[in-house]
Amino acid sequence: MFERILLSVDGSEHALRAAHTAADLARIVKPQELYVVVVYDPIPMYLGEPNMQIAISSRKGEAEKILETAVQEVGEVPCPIHPGILEGSPAEAIIEVAKTSECDLIVMGSRGLGQLAGLLLGSTSQKVVAHARCPVLIVR
């Protein structure tokens, strides 16, 4: 049924619930692979050096902590876990990873950390649902 599952997390409460749901689902359907990704927005070029490197290091550090927490929340599953950190538009990056990894399902939280931006521009989960080629499970 679901051979490759993509879990997208951002450190929010909803994302941690999504991690639990993805893990429970993986234990039931026994996929071949589980991808866990964190996507952070690009660093603006106008920051210049050394501020840009400081910002990059800070964002990568935060993303690594979020990814580590998510993988711990997933725990033991009957398949390999492929963790990853990406820079870019979150919705576009999630859709691209799902496409290139040939995922059968995307699991993500209903609300992330950027709630104000979601109200103004449309949330990441809404964009993923609208444009993904596979089913999307949104967790509250």
C-alpha cells in the first residue's frame, strides 16, 4: 500500500503528532522506507558576510535539533529511516522530495511554526495538499 512514506516536520506540536502518526502507520503497513525531512526558508542574501554565515549556522543547528527530535519520536520502525535537512520553500521542497523519492504518502502537521504567514499566504500543508502527486495525511 504505502512503500515510501515522507514525514515533514518543523518542530511544532502538530509536527510531533505527525511523527507519532507516521511511526504508528509504519509499524502497521511496514513500508520499505521512511523519509523524515526538515525544510527551512532560504537565508536572505542581503545579510552579507559574516551575518549570512551566522544565520546559516543558526538555522542548520535548529533544523538538526528538530530532525533529531523527530527521529527520536518516530522510534523503532520496521524500515530504514532517511533523515534530511533542506533549504528552500517548505511546500515546494516537500513536494519535490516526495516526487524524487517516489513517496506514496506525505505525513505532516496541520499547522506549523509560521502561523501568521499561513494566514496571509496559505499554509504549507494547504500548498502540499493542493500540489502533491500522492496522498497527504494532515495531522492535528
